[in-house]
Amino acid sequence: QVQPVESGGGLVQPGGSLRLSCAASGSSFSIRPVAWYRQTPGKQRELVATITRSGRTNYADSVKGRFTISRDNAKNVVDLQMNSLKVEDTAVYYCNVGYYRDYLFVPESSWGQGTQVTVSS
């Protein structure tokens, strides 16, 4: 089981930027797909972005063009660069090292504490 740790959240103004980091120590990290999710109270956890071991990326429509997911397998790190942040982006952001099943990302069942992103003027 890969247990990543999220960091980089904080309070930013609308239109600002944040860079989130997902760090994992597992030796299988470099061959596993990784996803960023987010969740706000009263809503289901939302898939924000995914990246395969080769670097292929996918994004939710709500963040496409504003967020960029990337990975450095040598450092066991996956980042989420968030630009042009909106109030609606406020959420706890979680990283999950999962796998693909029939071309769909499947997260591991365990979740960490996440990192809080608050966008407010």
C-alpha cells in the first residue's frame, strides 16, 4: 500500500496560484497512476486530475486550462499547479495512488488528511 502525504495548501486570493505536492515513499510509486481529488462539506469527493506513470494527464472540466498535474518519479512526487483560482476551488485536496481498471481510475480505499485550499478575498 502506497501512503502519500499532501502538502502545499493555504489561503489565497481569487485569481491567485498554489502548488500542491503529493509525496510517497513506496517503491511502486513510479509505475502507479496518481490522482488529485477534492472535497467540500456536503459534497462527494471529486476527481480533479489524473496522471499515468508515463505522464499522460486528464482533468475535470471545471479545472481544465487552470490546473496542471505533473510528476517526478525520481523524487516520488506528484504536483498540482493551480492557477487562476476561484472561490469554487475551495476544498480539501487529496492525493491517491491508485490504478486503472477498464480505463477508469480506481483509488486506493484509504485516504490521508489532505491539504486545505481556501480561496477567498
